Amino acid sequence: MGRVRGVAALAVAVLVLAGCGDGNGGGVDAGGCQEAVSRAAEAANMPERKQRLQPAFEACENLAEFTAAVARYPEALEDIDVEAYVREQCEKVEALRDAALCEALG
């Protein structure tokens, strides 16, 4: 029962983070981010999923938003560590280096 509560608490935290504003009174458009991750989750294999995830790097404004979208569609990355994956892609894929998600990492 304790594990169920822990998972539920994590899910609530992810949902709260996904709904956070941008600090300027405007809400983050999590819809575009979630949509991009959702499309990736529908791919038949991991190489195709990773390719389909590339638009999420522009649609997701920060790591918390991307993580929340992956929590909603876990098939997108299966058991891959989300933060490690994002950092690796930002470092290795030149086309992603200027994407919003990579810039948010600093």
C-alpha cells in the first residue's frame, strides 16, 4: 500500500509541475509538449521514438514539462532516465542544441 501512495504522490507532483506558469503570469503550454511526446510514444520501436521525440525539444519549455509529458506517456522512453536522455541529446545532436528544452538546461 505504501508503494501505491508513493506513486500517487509522484503523479500529483508531476501534474503540479506540468501546470506551473512561466513566472510572468502566463501558463506554460503543456499541450504542445505532451502532444509531441504522445506521438513519439506511438512509434513502433525505440529508434523511431527517439526521432519522433525531437520536436518535443522545441515544444517543451523545460525539463519538468518534458518529464511530466513522459510520465503521462512512458512508452516514449520506456525505462530510460529522462534527464540523462535529454542532456545526452542536447550534447550530441547538433540540431537540438538551440531547442528550448536544451537552452533551459543551461
